Amino acid sequence: MPSSINALPTPKKAASIINQAKSQVKNREQKLSTELPSEIPNEIVESQTRKIPNLAFLGFAGAAMVASAMLTFKSKHKTLGNFVGLWVPTMMLLGVYNKIVKVEDEVLVATKQIKDLH
């Protein structure tokens, strides 16, 4: 019989090893969740995002469209024009995210005011 087969753990020992590994992973996850709270980065990003006016994102997108058209049709850098043109949907999506953050904040404030009245 090959020696590698004899080296395999018994099913009971394998189950014990798996349970020990699961326990270690669970302990590590708990430690990481207490070390790095997930709410803090979101609050920081959203508080900074709220400060940017919605019209700024539309302006950036419009400027990117104009720059893309100029680079594509008036210069030798057509691929650069395409690259700048790809910024437009990104700016628009950032504007949508900004609007969602602001509306969510307004809803939370209104909900808190309603709860305070009752």
C-alpha cells in the first residue's frame, strides 16, 4: 500500500482540523470587525461628498464632453479624446451618488423629526 494513503487523517481527525480552522477564522473576523468599524469610512466619505454641489458634477461632465470633442475632431490625439470622453459617465454617476447621499440625509433628518413629535 502506498505510504501517502497512510498519511491521510482519519475522518474524525479531519473534522477536528476543519472545526479548529473555522474557529480561528471566526475569531479573526470578530477581531477585525472590532478593530475596523465599517461605518466610519462611509460617514467620512458621505460627509465630504455632501459638500460638493450637484451642479459641479454636471459641469465636469459637460467640460469632459467638450474636451473630448475638441481632442477627437481638432487634434491628432483621437485616442486621448476617447479617454476623456469616458469621464462623462463617471462624472454623471458621481453626481447621482451625491444626490442619493443628500436625499438620504434629508430623509433621515425628517424621520427623526417625526419620531421626536410622537
